[in-house]
Amino acid sequence: MQCSFKDISKLINKSNHIIITGHLQPDGDCLGSMLALYLYLQDIGKKVQVVLDDEIPLSFRFLPSIQEIIRPSQTLCSQADLIIVLDASDIERIGNLSTQTSCPILNIDHHKSNTNFAEFTYLDLSAAATGEIICDLFDYLHYDPTQAIANCLYTAIATDCGFFRYANTTSATLRKAAFLVDFGAQPNLISESLQMRAPEYIAILTGVLQTLEFFHNQQIAAITVDLTKNPLLDSEGFIDYPRYIEGIRVAIMFKIVDENTIRVSMRSTDIDVSQIALSFGGGGHLRAAGCTLTDNYLNAKDKILAAIENMLRDD
């Protein structure tokens, strides 16, 4: 059912053990929103844990309480009486956690591709980030964020609108960012932390850029990252390189997790890549989306390219 902030408040108040989770391949909005809500629930005395069924990119290690995020387990999940899923549009996007619990799920999200998978859903398509919705929830609850929470929410909002460069940036987005700065958010610390790169990152990026390929009259650009060779690789930002090549309408990053698991990230200037991601069991935004294919690399690549080319031809 679609719920209100009043409904969310009631759900939280009557729950004793809450688990917060988000989507696979977590980004700044997912992590920032999770940690902000975690810190709030801790502050009001709730038993709460943050759980994520994926690796956390090293670039987000500056976020307050990031070390509290743990992997799911059957024992842990059986103890919860409410799971709050943030920034995920589909149950498959939270990984194994979806099969390890039978307690009610509250989904707070802003994606057009949301499948209404949860018992309780708060969906705001006008929000640039789930972090914006958490800001509005705190406002409804008359809760003033701590500096740690402000930094988490500023990260969530800023990263999902490209540090206020993308078309999803609204006046409400900018007002919330200013509000968070008033409560101690540090834009310089956040942007510098996210831009900092280890020497190994640059060395691997050099190899990844050598995989750059063009398709469909150079309207599609793709790069490939082989995680079987670099399993702990932080590939945050790699997709920006094909994305900002002149004339490119769709940028793709293929991540080879193993011989039958391919993760796909897509960015677009003018087509709805969330529909492509959704058709392969993923989701996301109009201009930024992702999915995971259970297939070998060449087959997965052909399927994604065919879907994008069909959409470009129909456009």
C-alpha cells in the first residue's frame, strides 16, 4: 500500500528491531540515506542495524558509521520485525536479504521504475534523491539532523544529481542542500573525499579505458571492467569517461563479476534507460540505471546493446 509520513512514523514507533537496507551496487544516495536513517533511529532509542548484500565502494569510507554496515544472515533477519528498503525499486535489487525474512517491508524510493514490491511504499518521483525524502521525513517528525546525519544526507542528494549538474536538480533540491549545510554538512569534505583516488585506481582506469568501444554510429560508448582480475576494484566514476564523449547518447559499463554474472550500468542524455534496466530485472532513473544479467559476458553485452539500439531506432 502507498503510505504517508504519518504511516511511516507509526510503523517505526511500533517496531522493536529494524533493519535498514538498500540496493546492490550501492551509490551515494543509497548509502547516505541508509546511514542517515540509521543514526536517527539510534538517536530515538530503536534497535537498528544496517545491512547490505554487496561490497561498499572505498570512496564512501568517509561517511559516518559506514563501518556499521554488515552483510545479511538468516539469524539476523529472523530477529527483525520491520525492514526498511531505501532507494531500491525492485525486491531483486536487495540481493539475498529478500529471501531471509518474512517480516513487513517498508520501501522509501524515488525511482520511476519502482515495482511496488513492498507491503508499505512511500514513492516520490519528484525527488532528485531518496535523501530528499528522508529530509522531508525528518521535517515531518520535527527532528533536527546532527552534523553526521547532515553529511550523510548531503552526500545522498549531491551524488544523485551530479553535484547539482543534472536535470533532476530542482529548487527544492538546492533548498535542502542549503538546509543541511546550516546543520553542519561539509560540501568541501564530501566532494574532496569522493574525488580522492588511490594510485591503483588510476592504473586500473588506464586499462579500462583501453576497452572503450563505440556502437550505433558512435551514439553508444561502452567500457568493460573485469572484477575477476580485480575483485576489490572501486570503479566509482569510471562510467563518466564514456558518458561525456561528444555525440554519445548512451554510455554503458559492463562489470564481469564471474563467468555468468554481468553487472551493467547505463547513463543517457536523452532516452529512458530505466526501461531497459527494468526489462532485465534492474531499475533506476530516466538517465541513469542498472541491472545484473545471469549470462556470459558476450551474450549479456549483445542483449544490452540490442535493447539500446532498438530504443534509439524508435526514438
